[in-house]
Amino acid sequence: MIKFLELKKITDKYSNEIHEAVAKVIDSGWYLQGEAVASLEINYAQYIGTKYCVGVANGLDALILILRAYIELGIMKKGDEIIVPANTFIATILAITENGLVPVFVEPHLDTYQIDDARIEAVITEKTRAIMIVHLYGQCAYTANIGELCRKYSLKLIEDNAQAHGCKFLDKHTGSLGDAAGHSFYPGKNLGALGDAGAVTTNDEQLAETIRSLANYGSTQKYVFQFTGRNSRIDEIQAAILDVKLKYLDEDILQRRKIAQYYIENIVNPLIVIPVVPNWNAHVFHIFPVRCNRRDELKKYLEKNDIQTNIHYPIPPHKQECYKEWNNLLFPITEQIHREELSLPMSPVLTIDEVSYVVNKLNEFV
Ligand SMILES: *Cc1c(COP(=O)(O)O)cnc(C)c1O
């Protein structure tokens, strides 16, 4: 059986170092907001290329807290609009609605799956405060045009970098391209903890301090509360594990690119649409998406051949039951992607033999 993702195999690769790092935390007697978190924050900020990194409990919290901090700082208020791609994981949208802000959906490109920047200006209104881009599947969504629109209309640029650690736009990492970025270290992400964790990166000191306070009950000084905050912490054990895995992130990405290249060069079945990759540094292949207009049939066929696949995602946010008010909106490109997308096995521990088997089965599909 070729699994979609074998987490155990990924962990095993760094097993000794992870066990050592965890043992060090256990023996230290200090389990929250200690040296391991401080070290990860420094190393991750340095890797991404920002002045600040604030560790939080998960990726959703990272995005929620960025927007909440902008509200506390008077830069946004309830009812303001945030422009987002219509095709994204629900967490991007949850972060917006959780804060009483309004998502304004924009269609993606069908070939790269990233937000279509040519459609953004038309939806900017008096109430627009930010563009929240999502580097979906690990591919860079930022364009010079998006940066230009943010300057022209004084909008914040927020990055959902949950799927794109290590991805680059020219020589800068995603997560450093805008005003703030949310990162997830969910186990299945390219940089994954062995549990939940997340982070915010930014160059804005005031924003970083506000988020740090909001994530700590709204307090910067013990038992003094400036905001009605929450508890959103990354724990020492997860931080220590992430610090180990961060060292190998670039190596893992090269492995993912090799697999992606193999898929792209060898899938020749005209029924299967492979992704367009204009720039290899701008893709870290968190997901390897293909499209097929008989997607469900293809998925079953691969399953019968012992190949596990996934769908990212079967239902777009605006069609979800929790967002009934948007169920009637029409986003044909987004809907087509959700109808046709299939994610092939992808991870740094997949062997070329395994990938070659998947390719052969894909090419035999009629
Ligand atoms: C995973 C993910 C999140 C949420 O991260 P969690 O750590 O699971 O809360 C947000 N946005 C995108 C695009 C994601 O893929």
C-alpha cells in the first residue's frame, strides 16, 4: 500500500535527535514559554527572514490573532472586508469570520490554483482592509501586482503560509512578503510538530507584541490585563521538536521537488491534468495536485491498486453548511477545482520506485 503520507517514516528519519530534544525538555522541568520556544522563535524568524516570530497554539490561532491584533490596534473593525481566495482550507475563512470581519472571495487561476490577481482590484471597496493570500499547496501566491494594490489602497498584506514553509518569491521566503503571516506546524504540514503548533511572523514590533499579549490572556505583565485575550501557546516539547526539524526543511523540500518533477515528466495520460510550475523555487509541494473530470472514479481506481490519495478540498468554503449566507454565490473556477482535484502521494520519504508505480497506474487509467 502506498500511503498518501507516512508520518511515522518522517519522524523516524530524525528519531534520535527528536528523542534527545524531548528528553532535554522533560528533564529540564520547564514545559511552557521557556528556552525551547525562545530558540524556535529566533531560528524560525531568521529562516523566514522577519524580525519577529511569535509561537502560538496552531495555524488557525495564528491567523485569528493577526486579525484580532489589527482590531485592537484600531487598524480594522468589525464589518471590514478581507479579500481572500475562494479556494482555500476553511481555517483561512474561519479566522476572518471569528473576528467579525467579512471575507470577500476571489477566484483562483485554474492552472496554478493561486488567487487571480487580475480579479482583485474590482472587489476593493471603502471597507477593504487587507488582502489575505494563501500559498495553496505550497506554491507562492504573491505577485508584484498584489504588492502594488496593497500600496495603492493602503491595505495590509497577510499571508496564510500554513502550507508553504520554505517557499520563495525571488530570494525572499513566503511569510516575509507582507505585513504578517500565519504558519501552521500541524503534523502533516511540510514543517510539522508531533502535535499542534503554529506561529506568526512579522517585521511589525507593535503587532508582534500585541499578538504575544493576546495569546497570553491579554497580558504582558503578570496579572495585569490589557486585552480580553486567550490562551494560545506552543509548548516546549513541540518547539524543541520543530527546532530539530527546521534544520532539515530545505533538504526535505528538495526531495519533494524531485518527486514532483518525476510526476510532471512522466504522467502522460491526457485524462490527467498536472499542475503548472512557472518557478521551482516558488513551490515546496506540500500537496501534489492533479485534476481529472472523473476524479472520484480515478480515486477509487487508485485505491484498488493500493494507492492512497486525498482531496484538497471536496467542498469550497462558500458551499459549506456553516456559511449558508454564501451558499448561493457562484465561483465556477473554484467549484471546478473542488470537483476535479486529487492529491497524489507526496512526502520527502516517498521512494522513486513508489512514485514510478503511481505514475504507471495513472498512465494506465482509461
Ligand atoms: C492547516 C491550515 C491552516 C490551519 O492550521 P492548523 O494548525 O491546523 O490550525 C490554515 N490555513 C491553511 C491553508 C492550512 O492548510
